[in-house]
Amino acid sequence: MVHIIISGACGRMGRMIIQGVTNSPNLELVGAIDATEHPLLGQDAGEMAGVGHIDVSVQDDSELSQLLTPSSVLIEFSTPEATLEHLRMAVEKDAPMVIATTGYSDEQLQEFLQLTERIRCVVAPNMSIGVNVLLRLVHQAAIALGDAYDVEVIEAHHNQKTDSPSGTAIRIAEVLADALERDLDEVGVYGRKGVVGKRTRQEIGIHAVRGGDIVGDHTILFAGTGERIEIIHRAHSRETFAQGALRAAQWVVSASTGRHDIAEVLFG
């Protein structure tokens, strides 16, 4: 039995993960937290998520430290600020984490990288099993196609998403740059406007679309002479992210100390 604590429990992803935990015989929800002064604090987490009373109330995240243990896994879908604060607590308690938060500043990212090396931790901008299979396919395709094909990444998300481009799109671009032996900081082009000149062969384009309730679409376009190849992943429900996070939570309890990628969970 793996004990689960959920950060951001009142959000859409938090509720979906609560549902996933209650439907799994190998998982037990032992804690649910959300931001200070959230209107749903104190409510039963199961009733809030629509799965019935489970006798676990939603607590203020300032109380997280009391919940963390070396055998409980904190699943984090929240903000960079909250994630860093929770990471500091997890390091003190030697508690493992599964983190899908994106949108860190450069300064926040430096602290994040340091802290996640000190605990058992799975980190991925996208917990979808399908997306992480896609990353492998993209890497293989880029190696095979090489510099003869222009490559672009297009992502689309709902109109409430605050960071752009998505963490998944950035990860895809990083995988492409690695396969093509390019420096993403030098060749990444984030959208285009005005007279920007002809596209260079080395560019990796990354483009963001925001609208409606799109859960998450990612398209990788390889455009050559006379043909193009598109690799596409579309998330129809947040359930796919929840199931990936729960799979990671079951894996991380016996992992070695340090930051692990979701690919280790899926492929060993």
C-alpha cells in the first residue's frame, strides 16, 4: 500500500488524482492540501472529488510538514512557488515526490534542480504515458531525418494556462535538439512576427495556442522537400495525467535518491 498526499487537491488535476487513488486497491490517500484561504479547505476530499466520504479533509498547505513521511508520496501539480516550498519540506522529511509543475523562472529552476537531487523524485512536465512514448518516437525520427527536414513544435492548451510555451513543448524541443546535436538556446524560435527573414536550417520552432478547454495537444512537424511527417499527441482527458502520476508514485517509493524522469518509470 502506497500512501499518497496531493498538493493542489481542489484543482481539476487534484480532484482527478483523488478519484484515481480511491479507485486503486494499492493506493491510500492520507493527505490533501491546497493554498491558504482556499474556500474548500476543511471539506472532505472524497466528497469534493465526487467519490464519496473518505475521512480525509483538505488542509492548508502550511500543515504539509506534519503529513510528510519517508513512506508517503507527495504528488505536486501546482505553482512554482508552492512546489519549491513543498520541496524544502520534503527534503527535511526525506519524503518522495512526483512533480509535474511547470513555469519556473531561471532562479527558481536552479533551486528546484538542487532540491530534487536530495530526495527520491520523479519529475516530468507531462505525466501522460502517451506523451512519454512520443518523446522516444520524436528522438528516433529526428536522428533518422537529420538536417534535411525543418522541425517545428506546435502546442495547444486551454485558455486558463498561465505559462507559455507548455513545459511539454519545451521538453519536446530539448529532445529534438539533443537528437540533432543543436543548442536549443541558440536555435529555438518561439513564434514569429514581422519580416524575420528566411527560416534557417538549424531552427527549432516552438509555437503556443491558447483557447477554450483544450486539455493538451502537441504536434511535431518534420517538413522536407515533397513530404512532411507529423507526430501528434492529443489528450482527451486529464485522467491520462493522473494515471501517469499515480504510476510514478508507486515506482518512486523504492527508487534511489535523486531526480528521475518518467521514462525510467515506463521503460526502466
